[in-house]
Amino acid sequence: MAWLFCANLGLWLAVYAPIQVLLPQQAELLNKANKELVFGIVTGFGGLVSLLVVPLIGFLSDRTTSRFGRRHPWTLAGAAVGAVGLAVLANAPSVVVMTIGWCLVQAGIGGMLAALTSAVPDRVPVEQRAQVGGLIGISQMLGTVLGAVVVTLLVSGLQAGYLACAVIVLAGAIFFVLRTPDTQLITKPVRPTFWISPKQHPDFAWAWGGHLMINLGNAFGTLYLLYFLGDVVHHESPEDGLLVLMALYGVALAAGAVLFGARSDRSGRRKPYVYGAAAVMALAALILVIWPTWTAVLIASPLLGVGFGTYWAVAIALLTQVLPTASDRAKDLGVLNVANALPQVIAPLLTALILANLGGYRGLFAVSALATTLAAVLMSRVRSVV
């Protein structure tokens, strides 16, 4: 679990340091007048690649009979491809090359995510999964915060920032692969389809929809924070302001993940914690609808963190409990992870429409609250998990 934590830390750092800091800065450098559009195009295409890659690599890892193991080859290959993409971004002279680089990052990191996520149902008993989910949630938070620290304080410039992310994601994958065993598969699963019937597996379908909505709400609330701080809050240093917010978000996320993940495991209950998490996240977004100021952001950021940390810890447990079959775990988790990737495709496009037609950032945060609330409604339809 310690090495899984480190590998996930490198993975999320390689995703969120670019999304939160490097990609917005690069978009502004390449086309200042249309920075939001450029950022949306790049992240949208990258999200589409991740949308396709995650279930595909999960499907392949379920059927991998390599003597090196079932999951490890995909973890290492994914980190390598992601590192190559980050190197491309470090030297991107145009929006086209920037888009290609981010698509490579998302392809590699998506493959790594598919392999690492399957380690939870592969190795962890049901009664401990929320605590492990909490650790994974903390790794996501630390990846976000440390990524911002690395690319704003420890290194200077876009090129150094991207290359630092590449080294870190490779290091996390290599240590995980070298320090942990991996099962070898003798007989391949026989179910050769990505389709999971909502009629036959309704709990899986409802959980997928709820997971999609909460990730969409989180994307609406976080993707454009750097621009929000500069254009609406008028913070004197948006990058420094974002670093403060990520620190608050991170501490709160860790607290929520550890505290409520453990409580969920002890009680055996999942859905009450999902409802509470969704309510807190919606409240954070509504604060920014009513009061879009620096003080309000300082209040909303830890609220969003504790809500998303609680959700992420419990969601790992809940989602692994509604998988249709054990033999197709990675593929089915890949289908669930589409709900992580899809918001990256549609959120930038929807954000542009919302900002133009629904009252700017107030409208965006209102839609974030609505999506998060809908997530709780959909999760309430899951019957096999309490």
C-alpha cells in the first residue's frame, strides 16, 4: 500500500501540475487573446484520449499473461509514455504540438491509472477499501499540492516544470513495479466486451452516473481557478494564490479521506458519506456563486477538499463493490474511470458555453453545485451497497 501510494502520487502530480499551472500558462503564452479556448481544446482532446485508453488498457491487463505479471507491464509502459508526452510539452512551439503532447500524457497516465486502480480489488479486502481509498485520495491531493509547489517554487519555467513531472511519474512507477509482487494470469477471461448492461447490472450503471456527475462538478469548480483568480478576484499573483488554495484544499482533503474513510469501513456503510460529501462540495460552489471574492475562495477551498476527500475514499470502496465480475476487474474499473476522464472532455466545452451565456463564473459554480447534487441522487439508487 505504501508503494501504491507513491505510484499514485507521481501519477496525479503528472496530471494536476500541468492542468492547474503549466497548461494554462502555456496556453496564455501561445495565444493570450484566446487562452481559455486553447486550454479547453488541449484538455478536451487529452480527456478524449484518456476516455478511450483507460478501459482499453484495463481490458488488456485483465488478459495479460506476461511472466512479469498481469498489471506491472502496463504501469511501467504507461509512465514511460506519459513522460514522453511531458517532454513533448516542454518543447511545444505551437498549440498543435501542445495538444499532441497532452494527448500522449493522458494516454500514458490513463494506462497507468487502469493498472494501479485494479490493485485495490485485487489485493484489498472489502472491509478495508475505504481506508485504502482514503490513502489514494491523499495521494491525489498531495499530487495536486506538490505539483503546484514543484512547478512554481522548486523549478523555474515551463520546460523545467514539465521535465520534473516526467521524472517524478517515472520514479513512482519504477519503485512500485520493483518493490511489489504482481499476479500472473494463466487463463484469460472469456467475456470479450466493454458493454455492461444497465438492465443486468443496475447498481453499476447508477454508480457510474453518480461518479460522472461528482467529477464533472469538481471539474467545473477547479479547472479554471487560475483564470478565476486573475480575471474575477483580481488577485495580485494568481499563481501564488492558487498555491495557497491548493494547500488548504489538500489539508482538508487528507483529513476528510482519513477520518471518514476509516469511519465508513468501521460502520460498513458507504452512501451516507457520499451524500454528506456531495452536500459539502455543493455548498463550496454556492459560496462562490453568492460571494466571488478572495475571502470566499479561502472558505470554499477547504470545504471542497474535505468533501472530495471523503467522497474519494468511500467511492473507491463503493465502486469496487458493484463490479460485475472479478475476472474483468481492471476493464470494468476502466469503464468506471471513463467517468473520471469524460468530464475533462466535456467540461472545457461546457465551461465556454456557461461563461458566455449563464452569467460568467457565477453561473459556472452554480452548475457545479447542481452536478454535485445530482451525483448524490444517482448514488441513492444503488441498492447492493448501504
